Amino acid sequence: MSKDEQLIDGADADALVYQRIRRAILSGLLRPGMKLQEPRLAKLLGCTRERVRKALHHLAHEKWLDIIPNKGVFIPVPSVQELHAIFEARRLIELGVTRQLAERSHILDMQPFFDHVRKEREAAEENDRSTVARLAAEFHFLLVESLHNPLITDMHRGLMLRSSLHFSLYAPMNLQAGAGNGCAGPHEHEAIVQALLDGNGARVEKLMQRHLSQLEVLLSARQPKTEFLPLEEVFASIGQNVGGTATAGDEVLLGTDSCCAD
């Protein structure tokens, strides 16, 4: 156990290990199908193998990783068929949600949406890929959560976790270039927020339909990438040690528990 880890409460150390590994996945720099080895991760993160194992199992439970019996833990290689199924389900939920929110716009608190799209644009301008992935997912979760229907929120959370994985693995590394054709940039979320503010249900539904369809096409392309890095370089770029200070990228994605307990 590292000296840094000894200074951190057990639950906090569990959370930091979980967050660092998840952020590495969100970075898009780990090759799909890569095997993650406990000893190597423990050394990089400055923690025990037990903490790494706990984090890996938690991430696998959330579908961020695949555990193959007798082989190990791997970065997933999700299929295009799964992607289409995810977006079909997301459309069924999100189109109805946005229309209902537009109908309630006179009582809807819009400030969280304004604040969120501002953060998205700032992250996109800096090409901060892991933060963009996190914020993009959280925007859609914020929409659904605003309906205050826990059943819909729970169903949507599972879809968004897996959708975020597809984004992390297959969205263009240069997000500015990827949005250059008008597809899936922060400006689309801004347009959706404006339509909500106007109370225009038909327009917000149309904008969401187009936004999700364009994002699905972008991720379906499975554009080949050459920017994959070794584990050491990926964790060095995100601040690997559990004794380090948590960053904005370590915030809990989609409101899920950050600790590794189920």
C-alpha cells in the first residue's frame, strides 16, 4: 500500500481508483479489446491489487468493462448492432421526455441547462475529450431527470452508460473536427435548450430526433484511430495516483455511486 493511499479513507481510495480507471476508458486512448491486468494497474495507481480488483468488477457491472472467465478483464468491443439498439431505445425515451418538458417550460428551471451547455462548449473548445464525453452524457441525463419520473430515469441511466462507452471508443479523437460537419456538437444541445425555453414541443422533438440520429451515424462509422496509447501514458495524462487531487473529470457520471460497493 502506498503512503498516499494510507492517508485516504478506504471508501475514498476505492472511489478514486474507480474514477481513474473509468476516466482512462472515457479518454478513448485505450484500444478496444485491450486486456487490463491487476498488477500493472495497481503499480500505476499506487494502490493494492484488491482495490483495483474491486474497481474493475464495479466497472464491469456497469458495462464499462468485460470480464471473460479464465481470461481476464478487457476494454469492450461493443457491436454496431448494440449501438443501433441503444439509440432506438433512447429515441423512444428522449423524444417523449423533451416534448413533455417543453409543455412544462413555464415551470421548468432552465438555469441548470444554461450552465451545462456552457461547460460543454468550453470543454469542446479545449478538445478535452473525456470531459466532453462525460458532459454530453450528463446533458441527456439532466433532461430525463427533470421529468421527475424515477422509473424512466433508471431505464435511461443504463442506456446512457453503455452509450457513453460507444462514444468513448468510437467518437473522433479531434472533437472539433467531428463537429465541423454540424454533427453532434455542443451547439445541438444549445438549440434543444432554446426550444425548451420557447416551449416549442414540436421543434424540440425534431431537434432531439436529428441529434440522436446524427450521433448514431457518427458512432456507427467506427472510424479507425491511431491515437491509442500504452496504459502508462494514458494514466500519466489523467493524473494516475490515488493520492492525487480529484479533478472535474472525476465527478460521478450520470449520478451513479462513485464508491465501488454494489
